Amino acid sequence: MVAPSPDWFVGVSGLPLLGADGMWAHHEEVDLFPYDAGTEDGSGFSLNNGATIPHQTITSIRDTGKFFGDPLAILQFERVALASNLAQESGPGALFLGHNPDVAAQGFRTGPNPGGYTLHSVTASFGDKAGSPGDLRVRIYADDTGSLGMPVGALNGSNPDAAGLYTFTAGGGIPLDADADYYVVFDVADYMSGSAYRLLFTGSDAEDSGAAPGWSIADTLLGHVHDTNRDNSWKISIQGEAATPSQ
């Protein structure tokens, strides 16, 4: 609302945050211009004006009356990443998934928030696939003294059939403890020789700025075959939020 005013406001409607490639935008910035809601009379900055009878349709008042062509505000949409390295330079090579029964896992550590956290989604960077691999499975596992513990939740999304960023979402969220180690685990149940998805690596152990306090991505990967035999980590981002402590 523009206050004081009869019924003027700024806002945005119908802004697509899902791209044509099926990926959620990481950042969007929108200029906001004034509108008249059509419910109250008045042409100045005042309150308690008479009602507009009958109500009128919402109309733009940009470049009219009290307003010029400049925006009144800027609205930013920022996808919240608890930890990410997607902005880092890619390293050479890739990890192949789906040509054998191997499970590959990328470790991460949560922060100290007393209520723990809720994981909503994971985004990873893929190269072009080879052949026709089966459906990719994405799960979160607890850590058991440096190895995979129990699964704590599953995520769903599209198979990475072409190079790009792919996001996998946990319906309802996955609760995570504070100050704890977990793994993002990728594998293909119906594996096929000669077919694989290609997970891309970072070129260093650096992570993106803006991580939640205490959060970090492990510098090596873990798996049945790929057991910490690769420097650096997958290109990955973990989205979620701090949870409120239960009463």
C-alpha cells in the first residue's frame, strides 16, 4: 500500500519464477509501479476518502497525477541457499552415475540453529548424459561415523537428460538436526552398462558466499565405488530454512 493514499498500491502479479528449462530462478528483481485499486475516491495523499461506487477495475497510475515514470520500489526474489558452490568454477571431468550399482554421496554439515533445519530442495549441476540411464534417485542420508547411515528423506525431480542445473524437491520438507553431518545421495536403481548421468565437480574447495551460519559442503565425495577418490565436491546447492524450536 502507498500510505497515506485513497487505495493506491504497488505490487507484482503473474511473475514466472519457473524457467522454460524447468528450473526455479535463483534471483529475480522487479520494478514496482503504482496502481489504483478502484475502491476509494481521491486524488491526493490522504486517508478516509469516500468509497468508489461502483468499484472500478484495478488500473495503472504510472505517469499520472502524483506519479512520474520511475518505480516506487524494487522487489527482489532470492532463493535461499543454506550452502552452495554452484557459482564456483567447474573442475575437469565428471562423476558417472547409472552404468553400475554404485551409490555416490556428497556430504554436508548443518549449522547450530537450536531448532534444526528444514531442507526443501537440492540443486546439482549435470553434463550431457550418456546413453539412456534409468531414473535418478535422490535421497538424504544421515552420517554414521564417516559412512552412510539411515535415509531421512527422498527428493523428486526430472531426470538430468541434458546439461544444466536440476532441482530436486522434498515435498513437505526434510527435518535436519543442528550441528550434524548428512549426505545427498544419488544413484540409479535400474542401472545399465554404457549409460550414465554426469555429475559435475567444482574446481576447488571454495563455496559461495551467503551460506547459513555453520553450514558447509564436504570437500570429498563418498560412495560404494567412488570412496573419497575424488578431490573437491559436486556442484551443488542445498535450499531450506532454519526451523523454530518446539515448545
